[in-house]
Amino acid sequence: MRLAELVALVGRLRATSKKTEKVAQIAALLQQAREREIELLALYLTGTLAQGRIGIGYRGLQAAMPSGPAIGEPLTLAGLDQALSELAKQQGQGSAERRARGLRALLERAEPPGREFLFALLTGEVRQGALDGLVLEAIAKAAALPAAEVRQASMFAPSIGALARAALEQGSAGLARFSLQLLSPVAPMLANPAEDPEEALERLGEAAFEYKVDGVRLQVHRAGDEVRVFTRHLQDITARVPEVVEWARALPVREALVEGEAIALRPDGRPRPFQETMRRLGRKLDVGAARARVPLSSFFFDLLHLGGEGSLVRSRTPSGSSGSRGSSRRTGCCRASSRVTPGRPGASSTRPSRPGTKA
């Protein structure tokens, strides 16, 4: 599949505000893709590179950007993937020059609209309205699968590209292999916006209300004595949050997976500026000193896995009936907040969540 076909699709997506049209157009192109192309198409539509970060920024792109028409063989998705892999491999003395030459050669193979798309893709600024949710719906449509089944599998798939290929090539059987694995990150379940509480209740039917902690999303896995902590972007930050690791190891269980928020609080319990929480989470060196200056408090609201209870433990809805985190409604699996007390590393307490204003 040529890059120009993806670029043309992006143009059509930007030209319409109708969700159904976006989904239909993405699904149509996914059905035309084959094998690795399916993965790359889903990744690029969501602004993701298979290689992750490859060490190219604005200045490098601007310096390498050619003018005039494309040169050489038309650029394909597979060709783009191969070229990006080569760029990502460049290390050591002279790597900057080799990367610059390779980048220019890559850009020369694309037409001007393709270069514009590549600039956005490589700088993380793809803006065509094809957010992950829309692409997931398009994958379901292209594979003729229930959207709920695709969304459930997306929580455990290593990437949206791998999910798309499994769905289109193997259907439900392919999605079945994506399941919860402790110590491997799970994609976070994010809330859908509503205009007001009345709209939220109308859409949900029933809901539990809780305070929103304006912190950093954390996902904590425990398997025996091993603990891993991930961010909402699935980045492993275990070494940066020793107080959270200590709290998890102190739990009276062998296996658990909880999700919540970490926030830096002042001694009087008021939150510090959000930037201070982010700086603390970003600290990789001298973590002990950073912890002493800016201790973290953690509030956990979802219990995704406990002991041998299966992939996702079932939650209790306000009416007392069973629900599941895998369902479309967000009921909250663990209706208590576990707090790592600031200034007392490893100390924790569990208290009922208080009524709030978030549905």
C-alpha cells in the first residue's frame, strides 16, 4: 500500500466531522491492507511509530525537508517502516550525519502532502481526528466483529497495530489471545465526556460518584514479590516510585493489579502544583532525595485483578448487581481509595470513597 493512499485518507478524515463517515473510511482502507500493512496503517492513523522514538526532532526534519516533486520509487507503508527502522538503528560516532542523510532520502520519496504527513507523524502531531477510539471502531467494522469485543482486546494488546492485524486476519480467535498478563501493562480505560451529570446519568442508567484526583495515572502490578508500576502511556516507572512499590508489597495478597492516581501533597494535605508531581515522576536519578522532598500519595480506585479471580474481577454496581471493568459502563471496581501517606513511606490506609461530582 502506498503512503499516498494513507495521506489521501487523512485528507478525507479532516474534511468531515461525521464520526460514522470517519469510521467507514478507515475501515475501507483497513480492508485493502495486507499483513504488516494492517499494523502500520492502524499505528500511523493514531500517530504512532512501530519503532517508538527514533531521535528525530523539529530541527532535524526542517533541515532535511526537500523541495520539489518526489524522487525515485513511490513510498509505501512497508518502505516507510523499513526506512524508519534503519534510522532508529543509527548509533555511535557519525550517527547524526547518517540519520540526516537517511531522513532526507526518505522525505525525497514522498510527494509534498506526504512530507507534511511525515513531519506530523515524526513529531507526534498527527491531527486528523482519527483518535484511538475511532480506529478501534473501524477495526471492528472492517473485521465484522462487535465493537465491545475489540475494545476489550485493546486493553491487553501490545499495540493497536497488532490488534488490527489479529482482528482482520483471524477474527475473534485472533483477539482471544490478548488477555491480562501480570507485570505487563494494560491499556487504561478512559472516561467519555458528558455535558453535565444529567447527561452522564442518562447514558449510564446507574453510576457511582467519586472525587477526581488531579494526579498522574498509575497502574500497579504485583506478582509474588515482584512489583511493576506503569503510567497511562504504559511506561514502566517502577524505579521512580519506591513508596508505591513498598505499599504494593505490603498488601496481604500474592497477586493484584490496581489502577489509580499519584499526586504530590503538601504536609497539610493540600495538593502541590501538578507540575511538581510531574517533575517527581520524571526523576530517574537521586530518587531517594526526590522522595524526601516531594513524597507521593496514591489513590487507587479500580481493582482489575486479585489472586485467582480471573482476568478482570467483577465490580459491584450501586444497586448491588455485578458489573465488570470490561463492560461499557464505568462502575469502578474497587470502591475504596488506598492512600500512601505522604511523609510516611510505605504506610497506607483504606477508607471509603466520598461522594463527589464525577460520573
